[in-house]
Amino acid sequence: MRVYSFISGLLLVLLFNCAATSEVVYDYNIEVDFNQYETYVLCIEDFAVEHINHPDLDNDAVRQFIGDAVAVEMENKAHKTNVLKPQLQAGFKILISEETAEFKSCEYSEHLVYWENCTIHQETYEEETLVVYVADFNTNRVLWHASIICELNKSKKKLKPYIDGLVKDLFATYPKTEVGQHPDAFKEDLQ
């Protein structure tokens, strides 16, 4: 019994560790000097809702929060927005996958000591992944992209800071060495 308790405790700890941490996966073109780029534009097509079957996960507000966060991080990397002459295009994708799991649930009859009734219950889970990318505007080649598993079904009050943190984590892998002044610091200088 003691070994069983230890193993279940260990499995529980591993399960919570896996659920609590989400790893950023990224890739970039090592032959590109990201410091040579100064201007960018956000990809307008990425603001259109794609997953209409999942309105809690993909909607106009979620996409606006992500777009705003991407713009802030691009500015933090010393890229300036320029719609007329952009060198880079920054954007994002929301990927949603569904998995169905089956659970067997049995009711135990104490009087006859056997499983009285067993039913199979199906549960469908959605898993969201946020992908952020930067492409060369002229060649349309993706130069850098990063992704993270996320959970977008949150209240608007909690969603914005959550998305800001996700996008910041993704841009921590962006390979530009020259970094700009934080936009909030710039606002303080003007006052």
C-alpha cells in the first residue's frame, strides 16, 4: 500500500509539472541578420477569426489582444511600424486541435460484490497553440517563428495580461540583439 501511495504521488507531481509548464518552441533563419531590419507591419489577415466553431477561444477580442502584444514586442525589439515601406511582416496564428478521450465509469454494488453497471463516457478536449512569426515583407519568407501551448478561454480581464505574457515569452527567443526602449518608458518621457 505504501509503494502504491508513493507511485501515485509521484505521478501526480509529474502530471502537475507537465500541466504547469509550457515550453516555447522556436526556429529562425541563422543566415539572417535581424539587426538589419528597421520597419514592420502587422499582417491584417491574421486579425480575421478562423475557428468559428470555437468562439470562446478564437474571437475578435482575442485576436486584437494578440495583435497588440505582437506590436509591443516588435517595438521592444527596435522595429518601427511603417505601413508604406515595411521590411518585415509580423503576425500570429491560433491553432486549435481536438482530442476525444474515453473513460469507463463503473458503479459498484456492495451487496453482490461485482460491478453492477459500466458505461463509457467520452470527453472532447481542445488544445490551443499560439504561433507568432516574422517574415521578410518582400520575399514572404518566414525568418523566425515561435509557438506555445496556451489556454485562451479566460475572462477579458485575465486574458489580456495572459496573452501579453505569452507573446513576451515567445519574443524572448527572437534573435535580434539591438533592443528598443519599452513603449511605456517612451510615454513617460513625453510627460
